[in-house]
Amino acid sequence: MEKLPERLNGLHHITLTTGTAQGDINFFVKILGLKLVKRTLLYDGGEPVYHLYFGNSKGDPGTLTTSFPMRRLGRKGRVGAGQISSTGYAVPIGSLDWWKTHLSKHGIEAEEQHRFGEDLLAFRHPECGLGFEIVATDKAKFEPYVSEYVPAEYSIRGFHNWTCTVNEFEDMDDFLRNAWSMRNVGEDGSYTRYEMGEGGPATYVDLDYQPDLRQGTWSYAEGIAHHGAFDIADLETQSALKFDVEGLGFTDFSDRKHRGYFESIYVRTPGGMLFEAAKTIGFLVDEDEAHLGQTLQVSPQFRDQVPELLARMNDPIEL
């Protein structure tokens, strides 16, 4: 299959379905040291669910982890193949000992691992079990958020990689190389690494091939990653990407959706993961930088229901 032109720049954001809003504040803000950049609501459906954004001080693409706390709705996901199974963050070389101690103080067990020539810690969200890694690197691209919880010299510098677990390898490899125009840069055990754009941290996707693993949940449900979004420069390039990828036969694409802070198209990949190509609008459209994340921004379908929303959700946030 002919490889398409390179149009995607790197990782933009990942969206996880978690347990509770306060559980995410405790984990992402008070343990990992990220900033709460935005609090809004899920744009899909009629049931109000928080959509929380965590990242560096401005919420730069490549630093953004977002969450849908789902416990209130009672939807529990099944972990398996066809999912993004781990979110990897970049930290400076020499900081893993501090992180292991820091995580342990919060009751989180971290396992030391070595993959693709890099040292890392693997651990799980203490409330919902989602997988995370902290990878030591001297190639991180982003400025960290200066947090009261994590010293600046150890702070997270955006994404390092995402790991996608698959039980069929060939078709997903074909999609990443030819439709998503990524480069295969090596193998390590069951893992194959791909990169895009300039390469390095925040451009890596790893495939973990687990042929005996059953398919996992795709819906909004606690304990799984819902989708991963990739950065794209403009809407014209986004349209061209969709046109050409559909021309390769990968036609399970959405129409363009306005998500308030970016405009997006979504494709269900042959490996099962949901991928997004996101054109950034930015977070300053409804809050200035000094007040990012302080006020609930209501999604369009809920704007006439503001007085009863918070009582209905019953999932308070305390920073």
C-alpha cells in the first residue's frame, strides 16, 4: 500500500474514562503535578459528565490528558485488546528515584522497567486502574507546569508515548505506517515503536502485540482509554487527511466535530483504537490564562440547564 504524505505533527491529547472528578484531581494535579486547564462537560449525549483537561500551564498540545469521570453512571469498562493501554509521560533523566518515592508515599506501586533503551516506571491510576508510565529522557519538548506538588526539576514535560495493545498486528501496523504516515523505529519484545513528524517524545505510539487477549470495551466506561488525538495544522490539511485515508479503505470516519477548544475528526482504526486528528483552537476562548480551569464551561446541549447540573452530577471538585 502506498504511504500517504505526512500530515500529523505528534500526540495532541488523550481522553480517559475514569472514576470520579475528585479522584482525577487528586491523581493528575496533586500527585502527577499537572495543571487543571479546563473543566467542561462531555459534548456527546444528554447525560452531563465532566470533561476535565490536565496539562502544562497553557495546555499545549502534546501535554494534555483529559478525563470523563464515569462512576456516577455505573458504566465499568472491560480492559483488553483494541485499546490504548498506557499513557507515557516524559520526565528528566535522573528523576525516577524521586518519582518512585513520591508515588509510594501516595500508595501507588511503581514497577521499574527498561524499554527501547530508556528507563521508566509503570504504575496505575489508584482509583480506576488505568495504566501510566513515566519515562526518563533528555529529549522532551515541552515546558512543565510549576506545581506546588512536584519540584520543577522532576516535573512532567508532556507526553512521551502511548501504548496500544492489539491482538492482531498486521492491519494496525499497515494503518500506522501508510494511513497515519508513521515510521517504524524498532522492536523490543512484544512492543513495536512508531514515530511521526520530528520524532522523539510526544510523537511515539507503541504497539504491544498480545495475540491471546480478548477485545476490550469501546464505549464510555470507567477504566479504559477512550481515544487518542493527534495534532494537525489546519482544517484544510485535516480534510485532505480524511479524504486520502478513506481512499485507502479506512472509511470508519466521523464528520468534523467542533469540540469547543479544537475541531476534530475521528477514525476507528483496524486495531480497534479510536484516533482523532485535532486542529487546535485554544483554551483562551472562554477564560484568560490566569483563570484557566477555574469555572465550569457548559457544553452547548446543557446551556439552559446550568442551575440543576451540578446537583444532578453530585461529583464536586476541590482543588
